[in-house]
Amino acid sequence: MQARPARLLAVGDQPAQWNSLRPFWEEQGLCALEAHDGATALRCVREEFPALVLLDLDLPDTDGLALLARLRAASSAGIIVVSSRSDEQDKVRGLTLGADDYVTKPFSAGELAARIGAVLRRTARRQVWGTGRMVVDSRLAIDCDEQEVLVAGQRVPLRPTEYRLLYYLVEHAGCTMSFADILAHVWGPGYREEVHYVHLYVTYLRQKIEVDPSRPRYILTRRGVGYEFCALPLA
């Protein structure tokens, strides 16, 4: 089965500004999508799972920075902000809200293409699912190299899918991750309807990491929506 080409979402109400980049997109094998307003952009990141978002902050009907924050909450895709706002404070705010890069207008096609390539390489490395150790609290840690959890000092092996699911939830701790997002990032885009997979593997994880799986403290259910990992404060 042929892999789906990586998708790039260009958000802005002036589609012509992206025209100079089309040869680059085609050369890199990227499938380009466009959204002309915030609502469409949010729908696209939730349904199409782009690898990268080009976001023009200068939208007439939407606060660009507010949209940036919502896009980042909804997706782990790379985000490059494009804006006429060149003040350093604007750049800092954009990066603080989750942008991977910030490009000011006017920009050259070559510069933006290079930045797109760099962000795509960085976001691809995110799919390695981490290295080293992630400490959740005094009781729980994740050994990314061995793909195990340490629960109260005891090593507990994880199945590969259990590990990917746990890592994804911890990476987005404090955020409710929808069933669709979890399925797309842990299992793949072809599994959007297999919600029972998520329920099953959350049950497996709870049995391994929770003090009382029937009253979970780490992996919280958001009924009808998805799951949220709630990291406890360091003791």
C-alpha cells in the first residue's frame, strides 16, 4: 500500500502569496492544502493531519495569534508563522504560543522553502518517540531508550503500541487529545474509526502505571472526546 504524501496546510486569505512556493512543494512531494479562515484551518488540522502549517497571521476575520494557539493545541504539526509584524515582541509571542519558526513579509521563495525543509526535518524527528528518560513524578518515569516505564522504582515493559500511546499522551500532558488525533498519531491515518483500539490500550496502560486502574490519576477520560494525561507535580 503506497504511503500518503506529507501534507502542508497554507492558511491565509491571499492564496497568491503561496504561488512562488508551488514548485518547491511539488519537488518535495508535498500535498498542499489551503484554508482561507480560522475555522477551515482548524478543521483541516483535525481531519487531514498535515505535517506542517504555514500560517499568515494577518487574517481579516480572525486573530492570528489566537488561531496559532488553537492550532498548536490541536496538532503537533510544524507551524511556520508568516506575518508583516516584524517587531521582536511579536516574534517572541508567536514562538511562545507554539510556532516553530517566524518569517516576516516580504519573504523570498528560497528563504521560506529552506525554512519549510528545516521544520519538516525537525518534526520528522519527533516521530522517533524520544530518547532518554521522562520523569513524570516521584513514582512514574518513562525510559524512552528501553521503551519501559519505571513504576515505584520497578521496570515494567511496554508493548510498542503501548509505548507510543503513552509517549504521545505525556508529550501533550494537560491537553485533551481526541480519539481521532490519538489514532492518527499512534496507529496511523487509516485507523480513524477504530476508537476501540484506544480504549483497549488505555486499559492496558492503566493496569501497568496506575495505583488503582479503576480510579486513574494519570490517564484521564474525557467522555465522548478522548483522553488526557495529567502529570502530577514533582514530589
